Amino acid sequence: MSMMRGGFRGMQAGQQTARPLNFLPSLRRILALMRPDLPAAAAMAGAAALAVALSVAAPRILGAATDIIFAGLAGRAIPAGVSQAEYVQRLRSEGKEQLADMLQGMHLVPGQGIDFDQLRMVLLTVICLYLAAFVFGWLQGRLSAVVVQHAMFRLRAAIEDKLARLPMAHFQRESRGDVLSRATNDIDNLAQTLNQTLTQIMVSVLTILGVLAMMVSISPLLALIAVATVPVSAIVTVLIARRSQALFATQWRTTGRLNGHVEEMITGHDVVKAFGQQPQAIAEFRSANEQLYAAAYRAQFVSGMVMPAMMLVSNLNYVAVAVTGGLQVAFGLLSIGSVQAFIQYSRQFSQPLGQLGGLVGMLQSGVASAERVFALLDSAEEAPDAAPAATGPATAPAADGTGTHTRGQGRVAFEDVSFGYGPDAEVIHRLSFTAESGQTVAIVGPTGAGKTTLVNLLLRFYDVDAGRITLDGADITTLPRRQLRRNFGMVLQDAWLFGGTIRENLAYGAPEATDEQIMAAARATQVDHFVRALPEGYDTVLEDGGSRLSQGQRQLMTIARAWLADPAVLVLDEATSSVDTRTEAQIRQALASLRRDRTSFVIAHRLSTIRDADVILVMRDGRIVEQGRHQGLLAAGGFYADLYRSQFAGPLSVQATAEREQAAGHGS
């Protein structure tokens, strides 16, 4: 619990140190994700351009319909036999100058009403334009979904591959909840952002350009008034965007921290309840939740200011265009249909500007998430594997005949190995020993002696700082990690099972195994009898880490999994420490079958479990201080004897303890 608290406090303390969002490079990198779908993206752009072009053309044609209606009404008012010019002159003589100016610029047919045939053709054309624009808009949306989802598919695959290449130190340094948040929440937020902004930005930009061209063709003066608002909108957007950048970055960092805390509390739920720390856990969650609320509120509020500000500028522009356009109609410089079309265009012009402003906040949020994902992708990886060795560890057919692969002999040698987790934190000091093929090597010592570190080095979760480790004579750094680890099987203190059937869990290390081989492994490791007692047998689906099974049953399953994988070297890390005595006896019987004909490394604190080891390595402060067999080490009266006495002997002499253990061994 103290570790969980400390980790969370550390995250809180580091909240203000994260760098601000680097917008443009991250945006370019996002767009680069879509490069493999360039043909689909080009088709999407083409469909968007056609949809915009058709939508932009419609108001100009619709303005002609207004002119037809007005010309028909005005023409009907002219007496028969009077020309348009004569009627205009009569209006001027009556002092109706503005009406005369307005009618002078129109094409009127005296005595004729509305030309409904012409009006019908114009309206039908407008309807066809809008229908075609809808079709191309639908096609653009479909192609956009394809491009975005393909990009997210590749990004998720890249994250999965990256996680497989990250060193063990990365997961010890970073919060698991934060890593999970980057791989799920941040990618989902990026996908949502791209879905909503990618096509909208493209359509808005094309609409602005198309509408601007149409407005200039109608009235350069009105177009100048409309364009005058663009710099004002740009300034407002930039000022707000600068503020929202850092706020969105903080929001998603805080989301990762909250996820990390929740993951810790769920993982340690039993411990939290056992120590009565629910109030403290709730208080820490509440604090993190409040931080997320504050960060999200500020980010959303500031970015949300863009749209109202843009709408204000748009409305002011609308007023200026309407007043100026009305004056031009009054003076006969423009027709009513042209002004109507221009006002519609001014709305079309300001609307995408407002949409672009509103999309800024969403885009900032998406790019902030993308930067967190890219930071994970850019994290330092394990040193690259060497080229596959021409002669790797010696291999031999599986001794039991159940495996479908060959395995090495399992001879392991540490040669003057030193290692530290940091420059000034050496935990293994010039360590040397040899485990011959088929031997059982027990590793004992107090907490912090370097036992688990030794195993981590053996499997190349970390690489040594000095010296070398060999497997069947080959330096393990010259072997690809996958080839190296194929020679190892692990049974840990915490039995890890994944969501799936028992059959799938048993075959995790040997996916090519047949049902007969799976059941043979289960029988050899005491698993078959309790699996057959389940209603679905080997097809029983395990959920929540196999919570339907007891701790001992889960541990036996991990032993069966290692048995089926048929490794040359077996690593047992406190495999029986968390079960009762009877279950321990079952597990020890299964382990005895598993260790046969294999080199085994056994890490144990219960020294009674390693009395039959071929060699016992006694570690202290990263060094081997003693090695030998159980009886010999007891007789030597050294550090191992002290450890053993502290567990079993109490005030008895070492010799008496040895005699008692020997008698117990004969009795069993």
C-alpha cells in the first residue's frame, strides 16, 4: 500500500513538469499515418471538392429564381403597350428615383407575369445540384472513415509491437495505467478527432475558397466587406488556441494519472480492504478526479470560447453585408436575386470559419493525445537482437516425446557478471557459476540479495554491464531474444492466466500442441483430475485471471503450461510460497515431474523446499557467498546455516537440526 501511495504522490508531484504540446510536428506525423491510404484520401478529397462545388453553385442559380419571380411581378405591373424604358422614365418623373433605378437594371416583359416554366427549370436544377452534393458528401464521409480507421488500425498495431520491444525498465518506470491510457483512451480520442475534423476541415477550406470566388463574381465591394472579418477571426482563433494547447495536454496527462491510480487500486483491492485503507484510496481518487475535472473544465471552456467569438464576428459581418447589399439594390447596382445569393454566400462563408474555430479545440485535444501516443512509440527500446546465430544452443529431441520441437541441453554459465539498475546502483558483483545440464540449482538469500535480478539477466530482460552469460556455450547476447527465451519456462509466485479456455491457457507456450499432448501434460502435473470435474472440462472459459479456480489449481496450470512448452531450462520463482501445505505437496510432485531432465533454477525463501537441489547458491549483497548441497552447507555453519536456523532450528544446534531433517526425510 505504501508503494501505491508513493507512486501516486510521485505522479502528482510531476504533474507540472510535462512539456507543452508541440502542435505542428505532431500534426504532420498524424497525417503521415494516412500515407498508405493515399489513393483513398485523394478520392475523398475529390469527392469533397465536387460536393462543395455543387453546393456553392446552387445559391447563385437560386438567386436567378428570385429574379424571375420579382421580374414577373414587376412586369405584370407595367401597362400593356408601355415599354420598360418608358415605365422607368414615368417613375422618375413621379419622383420615384430609387424604384426607377432598381427596375432599370432588370429584364422586364411588360404585361407578362412569372415565367413558371423557366422558374421550374431553375428550381429543378438547384434540387439536382443539392442531391448530387449529398451523394458526393456521403462518398467523402465513407472514404474518410476508411482512411481514419485504417490509420488507427496501423497505429494500434505499432503500439502493440512497441510494447513487445520495450525493456522491462520502462514498465518499472512508468505507471501501467498511464501506458494503458495511451494505448486505449488516447488512440480512441485521436480516432474521434480525425473522424470529426479531417473531412470537416477539408470541406470548410474548400467552401471558403469556392464561396469567396462566387462572392467576388457577384460584388467585389461586398466580398471585400466579408473578407475583412477573416483577420479578426484568425486573431481570435490563434489567441484562444495558444491557451488551449497546454490545457489539453494537461487534461490527457491527468487522465493517464487517474487511470494509473484506478488500475493500482483495482489490482490491490484485497490489500486496500485488508488494511482498511478505503478512505485513503477514495481520498486519493477524489483528489485525482478533481485535478482531472479542473484540467478538463479549463481546456473545454477555453476551447469552447472560439465558436461564440466566431459567431459574433459572423453576425457583425452579416449586418454589414445586408445593409450594403440593400443599398446597392436600391441604387440599381445589383438585383435582388444577386443580393439574396450573396447574403446566402456570406453565411456559407462565415459558417465554415466558425466551424474551423470550433474544431480548433477538438484538434488540440486530438493532437495532445497523439503526442502521448508518439512519446510511447519513441521510447527507448531494448538493444536490437543479434543476427540469428549460425550455431545456437545445442538442441536435442524432447526426452518425453510429447513436444513437437527440439530443445537445448540447458547448460548455463555466468562468467564474471556485473549489473546495476543505474550507474551507482550495482546489484550483481562479478558473479560466476555454472549450472550443468539437468542440474537443479537453488538460489537463496535475504531480500535484495539479487536473486530475481539474476533470473532477469538470464532471460535478457536486462543485459549485463560486464562479463557474459552463456547457454550451451553460446553467449546469450548473440542470440535473438525469441530464440533464447524459447529455451526457458517460468513458473512464478503469481499464477498468470488469461481470458480464454483452459485448453488455450495450457497451450500458451506451445500453440501447435495437440489435444493428446495437452492432456498428457495435465495428467503429469496433477491438473487433469480437477479440470475434468468442471462442467465444460478443458473448454471451460476462464475470466478475471481464473478466479473460478483456487490459487493452487491456478499454480498447477502454470506448471502444466511450462511442462507442455518443454523448455531446456526451468525457472521457479517462489512457486509454492502462497499455497497451503497439502497443495504445496501436490505442486512439488508436479514440479518434480517437470524438472526431470531439465536444468532448473529455483528461487526459494522456504529452505525446506530445496533440500534435494544439486547445488545451492547462497547470495548476499549481489555476491555468491556460499555454494554446495544442503547437508554440506549446514555442516559448514556459515550464512546458509544461519538462514536455515532462523527458519527451523531456533535454539537447537546446526547438527541437531541436520539430524532432525535427515530423519524426517527417511520417515517420508
